[in-house]
Amino acid sequence: MNKRLLILGSILGFLSVAFGAFGAHGLKALVSAEAVATFETGVRYQMYHAILLLIVGGLQLLNKQTKNLIFYLVLIGVVLFSGSIYGLATNTLTAFNFKSIGFVTPIGGLFLLGSWVVLIINFLKIKQNN
């Protein structure tokens, strides 16, 4: 499980840097400044959660089941949240109207929040040795 978390975290981090560079350099001439800022929000949250996966993958405090749950919550959350934001920000560049699926953005956000809630609950369950 740790290996999967670390691999997914690395892939999401790599893609965040690549998408961030694309947003900063490639999109500026194609979409509005507001759309670029929206795109950057997706990149930022994707990177936050890439880092979260790398940290969780290295933690010995969490059991396999908890790590598995966090893995899927982050994966689904990033695809729905950041993915839909990327689509919405580049909506004018495609034939598909991403506004029609914009409702998945907050659903993705709930999955991302869920990953943090799982982490908080598991940290609260840890017994101190004092």
C-alpha cells in the first residue's frame, strides 16, 4: 500500500508541475486571466494532495486500511475536483461544454475533505505514551 501511495503522490506531483507550467505559459494567450487563475487553483489543490499522499505513504502510524481509504479518497477527489477545474478553465478551447459537469467540482472537494477527516480521526485515536 505504501508503494501505491508514493507512486500516486509522485505522479500527481509531476502532473501538477507540468500542468502548472502549461497554465503559466501555454494558457495565457488562449484564455482569460480569470481562467488561468481558475486553472492554477486546480494545480494547487492537486499538489497539496500529492504531498499528502507522500506523507501518508511514509507514515507508520496508520494502518493499511486507513491508507487505502485515503488513497481512494484523494484519487477520486483530485480527478473530480482538479480535473473538472481544468475542464472549466479551458472550456472555451473545446467542443465539450464542461459547465454541464461543473457540479462534480464540489463533490471532488468533499472527497478531498474526507481524506483529511480520515487522517484527523486516526490521529485522534493514537494513544500517547505519557
